Amino acid sequence: MKLKLALLGFGVVGQGLVEHLIHNCGKAKEEVGFDPMVVAISDFKKGSLYDPNGLDLELLLHTLETTGSLEDYPHSKGLIRDLDAIATIIESNADVVVEATYTNVKTGEPAITHCKTAFQHKKSVVMTNKGPIALALKELESLAKENNVFLGYEGTVMSGTPSLRLPKTTLIGNKITKISGILNGTTNYMITQMEQGCSYESALKEAQEKGYAEADPTSDVEGYDAMYKVVILANAIMGKDITVEQVERQGLNTLTQEAILMSNEKQTCWKMLGTVEEGANGEIHASVKPVEIPLTHPLASIGGATNAITYSCNMSGDITLTGAGAGKSETGYALLIDLIYCHLHVQSQSNTTMIH
């Protein structure tokens, strides 16, 4: 059965997903019957298309590459143009909304509204937007369950590296008392450069030149990006209900070159860590800040723009996962794996209906 998709936003992430849908879906179709079809795209800059019989993905990418706009996608019978995001959700025949719009991380909008609208119309949602999940996870999960649809958000932490699905599946049964990770590749790259003698300013400039840091690096270097990820980890994996206001946050600029040089003599190193830990009495402490760790720590060897995360489990001990935290292919894959699990959810619902 075809899984019909509507893409909201068609930037780097959406295009990464479409490239995977074109080139890398054969194995999933063979193994679990995953058979996706994009019926709609709505992007406030590039344009909007809806064809209930499916869009030609290769033609989509070619059109975008050559003209920069979806407006030049060839017209065909049944093709509808110019639906905005809300109309695309409501009026299209999509089963799943892929939410990849530009969203204000402080408010979660417009993604939260898109999610709620989709759920009200019995449509599943997958996304990589951190804001909605950090700010409204419990509400969105409740609405998804109430409407018997799927909510996927693997890509909100560490992109295509399964930092959320691993503890929810492979580590089932463990009590996870602490999660600590290098959750921002920009700051980890900068620390690596500072260890080699670069000043903070030089390391930041290099990170910007390589595309790791934005022109305005505030979200990365002051810990805001990792702060939202810590909230997601606490709430989604440890079952807590904390807010961003409860996360202690210190920027990378509080780490001095002197501290880094002294760590060499002490067999330690510094990492910008996002951490959430449950104390003996159940109290939660969450933080994002530079932390000095021994060289024997599993996160000590993680250099450059790589991400890594350690789960402290009562039965399996410490489990460390390393991988990319950003990138077109990786983030596109995060959406793809959520879509595959959405397909399995639909299958299970269908089987249950048949049994009953």
C-alpha cells in the first residue's frame, strides 16, 4: 500500500529526503513493504504543488536545480498549485505530513500548528524541528494517540544518528539515570581547534568558513541548540517533564585557553556537554556547559564536528553512540527512518483491525 506524503518546506532537509526516496528505498520496500509517494510540496519561497496521483521526484529536483522554483514544474492534468501549508495538510490526500518548515525554536511555530492540524485530520507527522518537540512533546503525543496517528521526531537530536530510537528500542527495560552528550558539532569542532592552539575567535571563524557555524553563531556557541536537545532527551527518553528554563546553560566563551592548556597536564580534556541526570531522590538536573572530563571517558576522543551521546543504564551500563549530528543526507535519513516506522505503525493498525 502506498504511503502518501505531503512535504511542508523543501529546503536542504526536504531535498535530502527526496534524494533518499529516489535512490535508497529499495531495501526498505523489499524488507517491510515500504512504498512511499510524494503527493504534495508546500514551500513559502519555492512554491506549492499537489497531485493526488503523485509527483515526479526526479523532475522536481531537476526543476528546482535549474530554475530555483517549483513554479516551473510542468503542468499536468490534476496538478494543483499555490496551496499554503494549512491547505496542503487539509485538502491533500496525504497520509503523512513531513514537517520541515523554517520554525521559530522559541515558540515552535508554525510547526506546532501544522502538527495539530494534521492530527485533527487523522494524518501522521514526522519532523526534524526541535522547537515543537522541546516545547510541546506531551501535548503532541497525546493528540497523536487520541487520533490514532504516528508522530516521529528522530532527527531532532543528532540528526540521522538514532539517539532517540536506540534507547527506546534496543535499551528497553533499562532505567536510564543519566544522558550526557556532545550534541552540537560546531562547538565540538571549535574546542578541537582550541586544543591545537587556536583562539576562541579563530576557531569560530574557521567553523563559519567550513559551514559548521552560521553567520550568527549564538544558538551554537551559547548552548541554545543543545539546550533544546537536552529537554527532548529528558522528556522523550527519561519520561520527565522539564522545560528549557530548567536547563543550566553556559556558553563556550566561558571556557578559557588557559583551562584547555592546563587540562593537557592533568590527563583531562574539555567538552561542551549537554547532560540530564536523575538524582537518588528523583530530582532532575539538566545542563549545557563546558565540562572537564578524564581522557578515559568515552566522549573524550570525539573530535571535530562529530556528535556522541552516552546513556547510563542500570542493566547494560554505559552505552555510547557516535555519529553525525547534521548534514543533508543524515537529516534526510532521519525523516526516512521515521517514515518507515510510520509505515509499520499503519501496517500494525491494519492488522489489528482485521483481527478484530
